[in-house]
Amino acid sequence: MTEPHPILGLDDTVHQRIRLGILALLRSGVAMEFGVLREQLRLTDGNLNRHLKVLDDAALVTARRSSGRGRPKTWLTITDAGRTAFDAELTALRALIATAEQP
């Protein structure tokens, strides 16, 4: 029996380009403010919120609100499950590239 094609290892929740970008930015484990994520990925508030909801529902990110001086801010962090899912996605992408580069 042959090995399954590497594309079968891709996770639809993680693989969507915006969500993949969010997880890549959060991968270091350092919390990132909503506005910074929005600017880095060049998204609208609504679009970023929609993708964060998908990741939150899958328990891949968490959000924390702070209300220090001035305007309240939302801080996002990757969860252990998010880090695991992102790393698995990278592994699947590397396998896909290796397969595609075979003569």
C-alpha cells in the first residue's frame, strides 16, 4: 500500500491563508495586540475578527482584553493546541513540497 498524499495532512482550519498568517505571527508565544495583527496582515477589523473566531472556536488561540489607560485592547496568544496544529501544518507543507520536487 502506498503512503497517503501529503495534501491529506493539511488542516482546513489552519491552512486558510489568513489563519495561517495569524498562527505564524503568534507562533513565538508572545501575545500580540489586535491592531498589530490587523496591520501586519492588512485586514479590516471585521475580517480579522471572523478569522480569530474560527481559531478561537477550534481552541487554537485565546484572547484577553486589557483596559489600562486609554482605549481597551485585545491581546491574542496561541494555545498549545494552536502551536501543535501550526507545526503539523508546516510538516504537511514540507512533505507536499518534497513530493512535488521529486523527479
